[in-house]
Amino acid sequence: MRILFLGDVVGNLGVEMVSKYLPILKRDYKPQVTIVNGENSTSFGRGINKKVYKQIMSAGTDVITLGNHAWNNEEIFDFIDDTKKLVRPLNYPGKDVPGSGYTIINVNNKKLAVVNLQGRIFIDPIDDPFQKIDELISEIKKEADAIFVDFHAETTSEKKAMGMYLDGQISAIVGTHTHVQTNDDQILKNGTAFISDVGMCGPFDSVLGMKYENIIHRFITQRPTRFEVEEKGRGIVSGCVIDLRDDGTARSIEKILIDPNHPYKG
């Protein structure tokens, strides 16, 4: 099974980059499953709405994952319960949380569970992701042939710890949220594919997708500054491709990076 994953889609330019490059990447890499993190995909860079959801899906996405900004756009409550293709963090607290923290899809007579988790270090308070994923694996391990986890977290240490904790229990764990692609893509010793962060899809000439002038002003003055999504200029697409064996272990993981310094050569 081949999985194509694209990192946090940021703003209108991020949606444009996914709409442009995802069909090309699917043509060249021929994945059986395509997953995209859409938690920053609205025009103001927080949450997702139905229009953007449809745009990302129509580009060729099978599942959209979210993160700590899942509830920043109230429109999500109107449609998240009606689709199995949009998953929010599994470890959101409460008994009646809208939507689901995972979905299971059929892939060439195999079943792939796509799970969204959120970290707790330097991020909003939330239930223990280690406990929640333990409970879920016990529940679905007999049903799913492979398990893919998007771990939306701030620190490399928490992401790597989760990777080592789940090594051999799941097929792949990819990090999102920091918007900067890391260089630690690897197959862990028990067969789980891992990368701390796949990066983002959005404005290249920015600070993590935001207008850099505002960010610089805040650093220099230490005064509150409104963060605004950069909507113009050059774009970036970041992600990875993961190949799984029939037994669900990972054979390989390859980073994808398309930007002005790394033009696509496919």
C-alpha cells in the first residue's frame, strides 16, 4: 500500500498549491491513499469550512485530518458529523465530541485506519494522547490491516516519544503542526515509518504561513500583533510518500518538498 500525505494546508494559497500539485503527485507516485492535513486551510489560517473541505477533496484527497484549530471555524459543526472523510484529534476531551478521531477506509481489499492525535506540550490542554491511542489500537487492531497516525504536536521530543511508543503497533506516524519539514524521516526498528514534521502547503515567503512583516514587528517590539495569512507570492508543498508491506509494516518513507528552491522535477 502506498500512502501520500501532505502537511498543514495554510490559507488560500495553500489550497491553490494542493489543487495544482496533488493531481500531479498522484499521477507520478500513484498512491492508493491520499491524506491531507487541513486544519489551517481557511482564508484566515485557522480551521476548515465546507467550501475548503470540498476543494481539498476534489483535488484527489481521500481523508482530511485536523489539529488544534479544528473548532476555530464554527461552520465545521454543520458537516463534520456527516462525513467519514474528515477526522479531528482523537483525544479531545468530553463524551459528546463532534466528529470522529479516526476513520477506516478500504484500500484494495485491505483496511487502513487513519487516526488524528494532538500533543499536549506547548499547546492547548487536552486528554492524554498515549492513553487514547492505546485504547483505540486495542479496539481496532482486529479490524484494520494498517494504522496511519497524524500526530499534531509542537515538540520534536513528544513526537519522537510517541513514535517509539507506537513502533511495531502501527504502520506510520507523521508529525504536523510546526509547518517546517524535518530531516528525520526513518523506519523505526520494529517497522513503523516516522517523521517529526512533514511541513506545510502554503505561502513560501512567510513565517509559517503568516505575513513576515507582522511577525518581525512582534519580535522587535514585544507588543501584540495581528497574525495575518500571506495570500500572495510563491508557494510551497510539503509531504511524504510511505510504502507499506502486506503485513502493515513500512518498507520506505520519502519526503516531498516543492518550493522555489526545490522545483518539482516529476
